[in-house]
Amino acid sequence: DLGSTRYAPLGQINAANFKNLEVAWRFKTESLGPRPEYQFESTPLMVKGKMYTTAGSRRAVVCLDALTGELLWVHSENEGQRGMNSPRLLSGHGVAYWTDGKEERIIYVTPGYRMVALDAKTGSLVPGFGKAGIVDLKQDDDQEIDLINGDVGLHSTPIVAKNVVIVGAAHLSGDVPKTHLNVKGYARGFDVKTGKRLWIFHTIPKPGEFGYNTWENDSASKSGNTGVWGQISVDEELGL
């Protein structure tokens, strides 16, 4: 849910009947990319009997029949060197879902740090979102980022609150940046219908912004990283 809750008091499967569970179906992801996935961490979404998830080493999106496991559609972006040079490779943590009651969209972030909007029913790119269904997250980020080699990406899913898609940023996991001028990991909000940027939060405050004076020696122009790499939580009531 929007609070990124990790617990639900479900009782259909319990200690008494767990031993009776049987595998209903399997879906193999090894052909979804140039090599098999070795760090599959996606959390699928199940909506109206369909299961949506990212899968494979190229982070394809698949839609499966939740009852039978049948593949209904698949979408994959081959980003070439941009995708291969990403600090956040492989299948990632999944997708986001949005609907206004009529239209249904699946939104996810590619290894190359591009946000993609798909028609949940067909897997087709949504033409009115960004440029032909894609928003380049390395652009319109209040900084210059190398589109091929820039050290920024995202494993976590976007989160949709009302009609705003919120996206964080991540850098190379467990590594020390090569320079203090590394890419800054800002957080941004986008219009879920058009992909237009609505706001940006500078995790390292710029001059005139709250908290700037707590960063010494002009850190705002030098320091990098500080990305929101985990799953974001939202309180829609408070707008936070």
C-alpha cells in the first residue's frame, strides 16, 4: 500500500494448512534478457486477476494470468550501453499501478533510469506520457547528468499518490563514489497522466533552501549521492 506496509493479518494460509500447499504454476524468467537473472527481488502486484512484475536481467515487465501463470503480455526496453552501465541493474523491485476507474497504467523505471508508462491491458506504451510513453529521468533534474555513464538509477518502484508519481534515485550499491562531484540523488514528483515534472526535492539543499546552512564549505555545489533508494512511503491525507 502507499505506506509500504510489510505486514497484513491474512489467515487463509496458516500453520495448520501450510503443509498442504502445492505449486500451481511456475513462470521462468531466464530468457527475459541476454543472460539469466541472479538476484530476483521483485514484489509482484495482483490486480483484477492479473499479476504484474518486473523480471529478467533487462528488467522486462510481464503480465501473467494470476490463476494459470499464462503470459498475457511482455514489454522490454533494450537500452544498450546506457542500461549496461547503470549502477542499478537486473530486474529491480517491481512496478506501480494507477487507474482513474477507466484507464489503467503500469509504471516502472528501467535500469537506464527512464520512467515508462504502459497500458495495463495491452502492455503498449502510453503515447501521451512523456515522449511516446517514456520520461528520461536523467533530464530535467536540476543538474547535468551523462546520459550513458551517469551514476544514477533506481531499483525501487515509483509510488503513485492520487495523480502524482514519486520517484527517487540510487547510486552504485556498497561503493565509494569516484569523486565528490558525483550525481546528486534528488526526489521528484510527476503528473501520472502526462509525465510532466511537478516538483523536485533537493536532498542536498541549494542556497536559499531550508537546511543549506548546515552543509559547510559550499557542499551543495560539490557533494553527490544522498539518493532516496528505498521504497517511498506516502500519507495521502497529510500530503506527505
